Amino acid sequence: MSGAASPASALVTVEGIHTYYGKSHILHGVSLEVGPGEVVGLLGRNGVGKSTTLKTVMGLVRPSQGEIRYEGRAITGLAPHRLARLGIGYVPEDRRIFRLLTVMENLRTGLDRAGLDEARKQALLEKVYQYFPVLADRRDQAGGTLSGGEQQMLAIARAMMLEPKIILLDEPTEGLMPRMVSQIRQIIDALHQEGVAILLVEQNVPLTLEACQRIYLMEKGAVRHQAPAAELRADSAVIHQYMGI
Amino acid sequence: MPILLDQILIQTINGIVTGMILALVASGLTLIFGIMDVVNFAHGELFMLGAYVGVTTVVATGSFWLALLVATVVIALLGAVIQITTLRPLLGRDPLTTILATFGLSLVLQNYALWQFGPVARKIPEPISGHFPLFYLDYPWYRLVIAGLSAAIIGALWLFLKYGTYGIWIRATTQDRVMASAMGIPVPWVHTAVFAIGAGMAAASGVLFGPLVGVNHAMGLDWVLKAFIVVVVGGMGNLGGSIAAAIFVSLLEAYASLWVSPAQAVIVSFVVLILTLLFRPTGLFVPTPK
Amino acid sequence: MTSPADAPTMSRQSPVAFWAGFGIVLALLIVAPLVLPEFWRRFVTEILIWGLLAMSSDLLIGYTGMVSFGHSAFFGLGMYGAAAALLSVRPPSLWLALAYGLVAAAVVAVFVAYFSTRLRDIYFSITTLIFSQIFYVIIFTSTEVTGGENGLSFRRPALAVPGLFSIPFDSNTLHWFVLLVVTVSYLVLRRITQSPFGMVLQSIRENEPRTRAVGYAVERYKIVAVMLSGLFAGLAGVLYALQNRFAAPDYVFFVVSGEVVIFNVMGGIGTLVGPIVGAAFFLLLREGFSRFFTEFYLIPVGLIFTAMVIFMPQGLLGFLRRRLNA
């Protein structure tokens, strides 16, 4: 089940992953790929294993079988903090910003890395504040006091602090108002313009169809189908079948 | 009754002095618990060993302040070693195992001290001698110095946590260890560092407390119990709460010892703990979550 | 290290094997005082007594999932209760000593039982620890009543059934008496843990919220468990008083509670016999190491214990857990 991006140049390759939570067999041999700068979608019903796939890539869950490669080298089983430093950003499903830290401090958790001088740090911060002006306004406020949409932005901005080559985005539009949803859409586009790859897990089908270049469809813990987004836009019957809508 | 008032005031000062040292010990303990859910039973022994390292350094160099520094650093390193060898393998297991493992370690450390230093208590000489008249007593300056120093160390810790780079790492890891890791923070090392800091603080307390009482291998036992009480009463993981609780409990005990013997005064802290657990289990100084 | 718990229950592991093993061990213990030198005779008796204490604690730790660091309180009060009976009533009566000791332990157990229903996990454990310290301080400082630091000494009563016979205890008969009490206690505890009541306790250990949701009055079960545990621990205290003829506050100190937990962990929790084996193991290690390390035996023993917590958390008999509970 290899993707359209040729294996040699894929940024992230997931191959035959089996993951368990205790005794539950959640992922039954998931395989997918994300090329450099590609925006790839992962669609499927609730509980099918999409979030678990992202968590496995991020090293938050250890697969019992299978391999994950990043820029050609095997990263299966590496600790999340190593992966973050290698350039994988993670924006989890419930945002999980540090509620008791200020916005600024949230951003700083990703900013204080080796090899970054003050000038670059400032530049990164400025860039992120341009993307998300509301965060600039609230920079000294505790993360827990932000609204849902603002927290989502903070979660994305925080991941951007790592200057990642790929961001794993888990249901960023869940529970957000339409205005915010389109803002997220714009951010995904902007990141794509910058050359950041994105693996997007979503329930929002129209957004996914618009924002992504390729889409994988999951069912019962495995990837069952994949196609270019254009194809699926033209004929969405396949999607309806996997999403059950 | 002027004499009683004098006594109460003196005990207030005594209570604050003891409270500040207890706060220093308890801060390390609550920091460790807050960040990695470890109940460090060996904390009292780190306090005790710090005092002994202090004694040895004073004997060798004659300088109290050097002793304070050396003890803090040496025991911090010991703490790091303990965390890496004994606690890391237990990550993710039942919290009971860390209590047991650290209990086992406390037995080892205590008896090691007994073996190395013998049963006779040692003394650390006061670095600052001199008294000032306080009512009918000559109150030693040194006691005020310890209280001040403890407060300073705790203050420095607070500043570090709030504004230091690694302070943010520690706070983030305490709140959400998984996301901290996903942000590139090397969580296992943060844990080691925090344990080391806690150990160092315990050691500093030991040296500071040394001149007040004799240094002996059993001094850790009392302190570990008191420190636990303080940590629970203050709200586990809550730094400000532990400090408030430390002073609160010490004051109560100081007042109680006006009427009962010091050995019995400790019951006060026990009672406070039990009442807290029954009525405000998240901590006396923590707003009850709804 | 897959636990036997993963295997599907093979019903009724051969009871013959169990009872055969039981019989052999029992026979050995009966014969022991006749063949062993005096020192080792007392040693085996002590193992049995500490083993009983550890076993009582296993009811809470291994079966109900409540870790008590306060068993020294039950033990100590059993000891002092017996002392009170033997010192205040003439002639000293064995049965009165038992009664006083058990009642004293029961009183403490009531308190601990109350806390057990209000507190979970770590908070329960720390509270039990503090509790045993409270009793330690009270006993230590009430010098007129309890002898304070020096404790109380008294004479051993006779093994007497009023009206039938009365023989003074000697080292052998005391050993057999202790063996009888411990064996009966084991059988009773075993019966309890295998009964429906015991099953509910284990279900509480596995998943308390679910047990409650299913409809069990978890609090009541916990209270009974604590009372039972406290009574058997107090019984151990009485036996200790009989064996050694003194009661001292040292035995109420929380470190003793810690050692009890060590016996449990070393031997294997949830097995009832495991803790007895754990006590034997610890005491043997102590004996062995004292030869080389004199009073610093706790350094190597503590290291061994810590290593066991890390590498062998199921304890020496943990692998037999399924079999012993069949």
C-alpha cells in the first residue's frame, strides 16, 4: 500500500503498524506516506484509529509491529522529544496547551532549543504573532483562559515553534465555529506555502477535500483506500462509504 | 499575663524558624511529587546525609558556607544517581512501587550513615554567633539567619521556576508530561534534574539545621514524616501550599510545646493531617475544586 | 514476564497438590523444635509470628488493594493489650491476654477502617503511617501506663484450659501453640479470600469504581477487611508478647510497618503464604548478613529489597499466585 509519493523521497513513511492499547488491537497494519511539503488527509469514522496513528508516529504510543521512517531513517520507538527535535510537530486532538503557562511561555517551550540565537527566536515569535494576532494580544494570559478557538491556534503556533518539517494535526476544527474553521484552513494553506508537510486527521470532509492533496481513508484500524483529493472531490461516493454519511 | 505573651511571641519566632527549614525540605518533596508522582521516602535521609557532608566539610575546611555549598551539590548528584538507577525503571508502574523503592533506599542510606559516622551525634558549629535580647531570652542571631536563608533559597527556586528557561520546562512537564515531550523537552532528564534539585534542597536544610540540633543518622526519620504531613496539608504538588503549611504546622507545634512536651507536640501535626484529609483532602491552602 | 493471570482459569488446580504441600510444610514445622538447636527453634517461631502479621497485611494489600503502612499499630496494641492482661490480672491468663490484645487491636482497627472508606491510595497509606506514629508517640510518652521507652515485661502465662489442665509453656509447646494459631489463621484467611466476600475484595482491588457501579457497598467491604486484618495483626502481637515476655514501643514505630510491607512484597502479595515466606527470607537474610555486617545488615538487605521491587515485583511466590488461590 505505497502512496503516490515515491518511497525514496517520502518525508514520513508508516509501514505495517500494529498498535495495541492493553489488549485492544487498534491498528491492524497501517501504512501511509507523506511527501515533503505535502498536505495529506486521513479520514475515517470515529474510533477507527486515526488519532492512534498520529500518536504512534509521534512516539507517544509504541507499535508492536511495523516501522516508521522519517527522512529515510527508522524512528520507531524513539522518544517524542527526540522526534520533536528532528522536526515533527504534533497538535493533539484536545489541544492540550499548558493551561497554567502564559501564551508566551507555551510558545517558549518549543523555542528554547539548542542552536537558536535570540534573533532567530524573536523572528519566529514575530512570524507566529503575524499568523495569529490574537495570540500577540493575549501573550501574557494563562493558556487556560483562552477560548477554544484561541487554544487551537496556540496549539498550532506552539508546534510551529519547533520549525517542523511536518505537523501532525489531529482534528483541529473540532468544536470550532465556521469562522474559525476557515481560519484554520488558511493556516494550513499558509503552512503548505512555507513547505511544511501536514498529516491532517479530520472529521470535516469538505475542509479535508479542499486543503489536502492526497487523502487516505481508514476503516477498522487499517488504511483501505487512498486517492488524490481532486479525484475524491469529483466523486465523493467513496468517501461517503467510508465515513458512513 | 505578660510572661505568657512573651512566651507566645518567642514560640512564634521559633515556629517560623523551624517552619522555614521544614518548608525548604517540603518544597523539594512536593516538587518531586508534582512532577513525577513519586513519593520520595528517602527524602529525610537526603536531609541527614546533607548534614553529614556538611559536618565533614566543616571539619576539613572550617567554613560553614563552603559546607552548605558542598553538601547541596554532592547530595544533588546523589539524588540524580538515585533517580536514574532506581526510579527511572519504575516509571509507569504503580506509584506504590516508588514508595517501596525509596523506603528501601532510606533503610540503606540510614544504615550507611550509621556505619560511616557512628552513632554519636556530631555538631556543626554556628557560623554566626551572638545573641540579641528577646524578652527574657538571649535569642541567637543564627536562628534568624537560617530562616532568612531558607526563605532566600525558596525564593530563588520560585524565581527559577517562573522565569528561567528550564523553569518553564519543569512547569510544563509538571502539567503535561506527554505534551512537554512532544515539544522537544527531554522529560526523563527534567525528572532527574528535579529530583536532584529536591535532594539538594533537602541537603541544604540539613546543613542549616545542623547547628540547632545534633547531626545523627536518625534525624531524617522525624523530618520525613513532618515533610509528608506538610506536603499533604499544603496540597500535593503545590509549592506555595507547602510553604504555608510548613509554617502553619510549625507554629502550631511551637505553641503546643508550651503546654506539652516536645515529644508529644508532634501529635499536633498528625491531627492537622488527619483533619485535612477528612475535610479538605486536596489541601488546606488550596481552594477546593468544585 | 507474563503473569499467570493472563491464562484462562484452569478450574480447581489439583487440590491434592496443594494439600500435600501444605501437609509437608506443616509436618516440617511441627518437627522443627525437636531437631533444631535452641536459637533456631526460637527463630522459626519468630518467623511464624511475623509471618502471621505479614499475612494479615496481605489481606489488605494483596486482596483489597489497600496498602497499609500502619500495621505496627495493630501489632503493637495486640502486644500491649496482652501485656495489660498479664500484668493486671492474677493469675496471668492466656485467654485474657488474647482477649485484651484482640480488643485493643480492634479498637485501632475501627479508626483505620473509618479512614479507609474516606481516603484512597497514597493518602490512605500515608494516613496509616501517621496513625501508627500517633500510637507510638502516645505509648512512648505515657511512661506511667506503658513503661514508656522501656516497655513492659511480664511472665508468660500457662497454657491452661480452666478446669482441664494447665501446663507451663516451654519453648517447644509455645512453638506448637504458635504454629497452631498461625495455621488456623491461615486456613481461616484462605477460606475468607476464596469466599464470595473475598472475591468482592479482589474485585475492589482490580477496579473499585466498577465494583461500586455493579452495586456492591464497597465501604462496608473495606471496613470488614480492615477489621479482619487488624484482628489477625493484633493476634500476632499477642503471640509476640507471649514469646518474648515484653512489650516495647519500638514495635509500634512505623519502620516496623515498613518491614511488614517488605515481607509482603518480597514474598509475593496476594498469596497469603507469600508474606510468610517473605518474612522468613528477610529474617534469614538479616541473620546471615549480621554475621558479616553486624548491625549494618540493613545495607545489603535494603539493597536487595529495592532491587526486588524493581526487578521482581511479584515477589518470591508471585508465580504461584493463581495456584494458591484456586
